[in-house]
Amino acid sequence: QVQLVESGGGLVQPGGSLRLSCAASVSIVSTTGMGWYRQAPGKQRDLVALSYTGGMTDYADSVKGRFTASRDNAKNTVYLQMHSLKPEDTAVYYCTALTGVPPRPSWGQGTQVTVSS
């Protein structure tokens, strides 16, 4: 089980930016992939971005062009840079790490992002 600690959430106005961070307890290059999901009240947890260690990154259509996932392998940390935030981006954002065969997810505790004026 990978321990993941997210940070960087908060309240931001529409059109603003935030950067989320997720520190992992293991070397992230040893994972199959790392990424971000989000869950709004009353809704299921949905993919935001998932970066595979081989280099490919999948993004949800709703965030393409606005959000960018990145990683710092030396710090075992992944990031989600979010621009042009909209009220519908409001959710708890969860970091995930895929490890093992077959790959299984570990989850962070989540960080709240609220987009409101």
C-alpha cells in the first residue's frame, strides 16, 4: 500500500488557478502510473488525469487544455496544475498510485477544491 499525501486545495474564484501536490511514500518511477480523480457531492469519483510511467497521460475531456499533470521523480511527487477553473470543477480531489500486477490503486485522503465567487 502506497501512502499518498495531497496538498494545495482551497477556495478560488472562477477563472483562477491552483496547483495540487501529492507526495508518495514510494519511488513513483516504480508505479504503473499516478494521477488524479475528483468527486463532487452526490456524484461518483471520476478521472481527472492519469500519467503512466511510460509517458502517456490521459485527461478527462472536461479538463483538457486547462489542467496539466506533471511529476518530479526525485521528490516522488506529482502535481496537478489547474487553470481557468470553473464552478463545476468544485470537488474533493484524490491522488492515486497504481502498483502491483495487476495494477491496483492506492488513494490519498483528498483535498477540497472550491471554485466560487
